Amino acid sequence: MKNITSPGLIKLKGILFLLVGLFASVLLFLEQPTLKVAVLFAIAVWCFCRFYYCAFYVIEHYVDSSYRFSGLWSFFCHLVQRRKHESRPARTGSDDSNKHDETDSRNHL
């Protein structure tokens, strides 16, 4: 699928996401119109937004500056690949310089 590059289409897409989300929220609330449902739904939405922010911004700027966000699937693949690299056995040796070299090489991958 080709990336959208038109600023107008990007704004339209954002507005459509907002409208569909609001419509779905209203329909869900109308199923069980209680304060408890409204609060739990608001908490769930807030938590998903924070997760998306974490996947998009926090990882790239505070955890791994080499990571470039391109979607949640990209984030999942990044986590899996990172775990594979971290699960490799450490080098053996009593010299502290080996630990420094190992840290430097992981930062440049």
C-alpha cells in the first residue's frame, strides 16, 4: 500500500478516525449507559493512547535511537528482534574492556 502524502488526505484520515471512534464509543455507551462503563471505557482509551505513544515516541527517543517507528507491527518486530539480541550469551573473560566493547557494539547495531 502506498503512503499518503497529501496533507489534506492525512487530515481527512485523522478526522475520520476521530468520527468513527466517537461513533463506536457512543454506541458502546448506549449498550450499558452507566458511570462505571463510561469510566472504564475512558481508562481503556487513555491506556491504549499511552501505549501507542510509548511505541511511537518513547522507544525511539529514550530507549533505542536507531529504531524508526512505522506502525505497531514494526514495533512488535523490533521488540522480538531486540530480545533475540539480548538473549545471546555474554562473552567470557575476566577483562573489563570486554564488557565495554560489548556495550559499544550493541549500541551501534
